[in-house]
Amino acid sequence: MTAMRNALSAEEYEEQARNGKPEEGRWSMLEQLVAGLTDAVRELQYITVVANSDGKGRKPKKPEPMRRPGVGSAAPKKRETLTDAHADFLFNMINPGGAA
């Protein structure tokens, strides 16, 4: 890996740093643990800032977790809307026998 990185030109290295996709690579256990610690420190920093703010001004955004290999985007998937048929099915599952 180091030989491949050293073979890159400065422009290619900068491009890789700017547009790299860590979720497509492989990480060792150490890298996974460091990412977990980084997420924990960011979360604690966010909590400290929110807890010690006076409530005036803008609230900081909650930190995004560090991207990891094999893990997709943190964006939530759009859910299907609940139809009457779905609602009836769920009602019958929760209330067997159809008690109203």
C-alpha cells in the first residue's frame, strides 16, 4: 500500500485525499477502534457544547459518524407510506380475533 501511495503524483495524492472513499477499502481492527474512538470524542464534544450553551444562537449540528468499510451512507432510507391495507394487517396481527 505504501509503495502505491508513494508512486502517486502530488495532484493524484491530493485528489485521493479529497475524494477518497474509505467505505470501499479494508480496515484493520486498529483502524476500526480508532474510528470508534473518534466518533465517541466527537459525540462528547457535541454534548459538552450543547450542555454548556446558553440556548441563544444557532445549535451545532450533531456529528456524522466516520465512514467505515462496508457501511453505506448514513442517510435514512425513505419508507413506504402506510396504506389502509397495511394498517388492517398490522391491526389484525396485534389484535388476533379482530377485537375493536
